[in-house]
Amino acid sequence: MRFGLPAGLGALALVLAVTLVPAPTSAAPAMPSTPATPATPTAQAAAPAAFAHPGVLNSRAQLDFVRTQVQAGRQPWKAAYDQMLASKYGSLSRTPKPREVVECGSYSNPNVGCSDEREDAIAAYSQALAWYITRDSRHAKKSIELMDAWSAKIKDHTNSNAPLQSGWAGSTWPRAAEIIKHTYTGGWPNQGRFATMLRDVYLPEVINGRPNSNGNWELIMMDAAVGITVHLDDRAGYDKAMGIYLGRVPAYFYLASDGAQPAYPPRSSIDTRGELIDYWHGQSTFVDGLAQETCRDFGHTGMGIAAALHVAETSRIQGRDLYPQFKDRLRHALGFHATYELGAPVPSWLCGGSLTKGLGPATEVGYNALHTRLGVTMENTRRLTEGRRPAGTENHFEAWETLTHAENPN
């Protein structure tokens, strides 16, 4: 169910003032005779000659910055760390719940191990972060226990949500594994078995993407594929995943410079304007920052935003900074959705005047990358991000990003 308040011209003017995007006030503009198509990304997709480790979402320099801030009791990092440690994911008494087959239908119904898998992956990552920050080996051993339990058992994902479930868990596992493998000196005898699990169980589910699905699927799957291939030092897999990602981002976040309509999603069967509007959930008027799932709901859109930022962050660590290339696309996407999440009235041309909000903890990585490092002014994104600190987890694949990325200059 979607809900929200329609807005008149006065409210629309307010929206335009805070979003700083030139939204139309009536009908959609005329469409070009040749639809927009994404640029070929292959020349930009080359993997580094040698991968940096730890190098999935968090670099060693970033982790060192976080450790310094927490050890000094500085905010917001200390509060974010305390939140993580007090959560069920930070408990040293957590017992893993692995399954041989995880079965996940649409919206995780049925849920046969789906929540257990996602949450054990988040717990492994949480414990790995706690290890790095405190150097308390109990946390490293708990992270290893969780990863070992799943690598000893899981063989497959089934049912309709198998690719997305593999993306959620598969994006989180390598974050934990990178920290433990490359910073913990106490030993991890089953590390090779864990790598085999990533290679044989998760990577085949995500590496080819899902071109006809809503875009958050493919972005989350590429978040997983990029992280897994970094951990495996798999240059060919990294290139393939990054190529899909570079084509999907311009087809998910719209900019006016794309033309009068968004790019068709690469490799998909969507190739007419009518199909494109259906794919954008009925939206036929396009403005800077609009996302393919804005008119579906902000929850799924937030997942798409988060996944896009995760890949950009990992790419930067691996030597190719994508933020200058995608700066305008990402800053407008963050600002556009932050504006309505903060309560701006919804104009009638946007999703019929009704939005389902609930963006989740999706903004911290992007706000840090674009504002802290590149100096981009992002007032509404700032208000939303700082007002929700410390950002926790939505229990799928976004976790503790105030801790890891708030005002992190590295």
C-alpha cells in the first residue's frame, strides 16, 4: 500500500526549493525519437593488477581511523560502536544456525533459513569489526565460528528469491572475511573452505545479474559479486561484475542529461517507452535523482542506493574511484529521496502524489564520499544522515555505516 499527501503548487514550489532540481509542473516533456541507451562500460571495468586487502567496503586506513575514534571515545563513532556491540550481532554468545539449503520465496516467504543466514553474516561482520577495533581475539574467534559453521554446511539457495538472498548474505560475508583473513594472526584453518563456499555457492547465483528484475536486485547482486571476487582475487569475475554494475547505475538513477527518459536496463527485454514506464512503476515524468523504484517504495530504493554506494566504495579501495564519474547521479539520488524522507510534500506529478517512505540506513557511505571527501554540499542528505546517527542495520546487508564511514577521510 502506498500513502502520502498530494501537493498543490505552493507545496511543489517548496519541494523544488529544497531539492534544487528542475521538476516539471504539469505534463511530461516530449520524448526523443531515439531512446536513451547506456554507455558501453567495458573500458572502465578492468580489475587492479593486485587487489588491496582488506578491501571490501572498508580499507585498512578506514578501519584504523574508526579504531582511533572509538578508542578515544569520540562521537558519533563511540555511540555507533556501543550500538553494534549491544545488538544481537555483537553478542559473544551467539549460536550460528547454518542450513544445507536456504529456501527463500518472494519477500522471504517461505523463510527457511533466510533470516538466519543474513543475520549470521551480519554477526560475523560485526564481530570482525569489534575484533579490529578492540584487538580482543574473542571477537575474531566468534566471527570465524559463524563463517565456519556456514561454510561446513550450506550447498544451495532455492525458490524465487534465491539470487537476491545470495546477494544480501553474499555481500556481507566477504566484508567479515577480509578483515579476519588479512588482520587476525591467530589462525583461521578453514579459510579455504569459506572461500570455496563463496566461489561455489554464492558467486554463481549473483555473477550474471538479473536484467529484467527491479534494479535493486542487480545492484545488490553486484555488491556481492564484487566483494566475493575481491576476496577470491578473481580478476575475471571482478571485471564481469563491474561491467554489469557500470551499466546498471545509469539505468537506475536518472539525470536530465540522459535525455527525456531513462536508459533502458542493459541486457533486458525492456525496449519500448511503455515498458519503461511500467518498469519505473508508472512514473512518466523524470527529474534529477529519481530512481527506478522510487514509486515502488523507498525501502527497496534505499537498498539500491546502498548497494550502488558499496560497490563504488570497494572500487575506490581497489584503485578506481567511480565517485567523480557518478557524483551528480548519486548526489541527486541521495538528495531527492532525503528531501521527501524528511517530510517535504509530494507533488502530484511524482508517483501520483503518494510515496511509501522508509529509506533505511542507506546514506552514510554516500554522504561521506561526496561531502567529506569531495566537498559536495548536500544539505538535505546531511540533515537526514546526521539526524539518524548512529545508523544501525536493516537486517539484510546494510550494517553499522555510521561506525565505518561517518566523516572518514580515508
